[in-house]
Amino acid sequence: MGVLNKFFGTSPFSQLHEHSKKVYECVKLMRPLADALVAEDYDKIEAHHNLMSKTEHEADQIKNEVRGNLTNLYFLSVGQNELSRFLGYQDDIADAAEDFAVVLLLRKTRIPEQLRFDFLAFVDQIIMVSEHLLKVAEKLTGIAGSAFTGREVDHVLEVIDLVSEEEWKADRLGRKFARHFYSLESELDTVTIMFLDKYCKTLGAVANNAEKTAKYLKLIISK
């Protein structure tokens, strides 16, 4: 049995799920970061930034371990290159979440009270996109075991479509937030506007990367 296990390798899908959970931990940290920004608690921002950096590093470690193990696998329903690319797309989500934390740390920017609702709604929607992607990742081991066929696959494809729908909602909330702060140009200084725009772009990248990951998984399943 030991020889067979070495020859066939251990399925990487459970590790991919572990990576997805660590990525989601990064994304969830965006809410306390956003709360700290709204509260103008810059010490908390630094503390959450440090935790984000640690969590993203842990995601990188899992990613590297999975990629190292892929070279030892010979018989899989999915190609090694496809799995490696999927892993990279998933890791981009954590990278974008960390970028948001870094931008918050760069300057003590104040979120005007009239913008706070739109800002937090945007953050929450982006977390929702990633949450749906995590639900997909939870099913990977099961559907891979059935060679990506069966009723469970249909459910996974439905959730993938839901990821795209939630990303579309995030885009709309991002545009609403941007329109709102640009409408205050006469009241806000140029650097504040610039940083609000950076928040918009880094937050949007999290949702975009989640959708890209989900769409690539859909491509894998369809093949």
C-alpha cells in the first residue's frame, strides 16, 4: 500500500481547501481594518495589518507546500499545471486583501461620516464574494473524487455562478462609494481623495480575484 500511495500520490484537494480557508481569514480581516479606519483608531489598524501580514504568510506557506506536493502526483483528474494556476489565482485574493491593509497603514486618512455607510457596505459585500468561493472550495475533495461528475458538481457550478453575481454587486457598491466621495471634491483634500480611490481599487481587486478563481474552477470542471 505504501508503494501505491507513493506512486499515485495523495489528493491535493484537501490542502487546496485549507489554503482557501486561510485566504478567507485574510479577507475577513478587512472588516476590523475598515472598522478601525472609520473609528480613526490607527493603532488598531497597525495591529490588524500585522495580523493580516502573518495570515497571508501562512497562506503562502500552504501554497508552497501544495505546489511542492503536486510534483509527486501522477494520477489526477486535473492536471498539475491547472491546479497550480488555480492555487495562484486563489492566493491573489489574499495578496489583494493584504494590499488593502498596507494602504490603510500608509496614511492616517479620515473617512467622512457621510461616506461610512457606503464604505462598510462595500467591504461587507466583498467578504460575501469570498465566502461563497470558500463554499465552493469545501466541495472540491468530494467532486474531485467523482471525477467532477454527478449532482454535487451541478450544485458547485451554481455556487460559482453566485460568486459572479455577488462580485457584480460588489462592483456596483464600489462605484456607488466612488461616486459619493468624488462628489465631495470641494470638501476633501486631494490626497484624501487619492487614498479613497486606492481603497476602492484594492477592495475591488479582492472581489475580482475571487471571481477569476471561481471562473477558472468552472473551466476546470467543464474540461
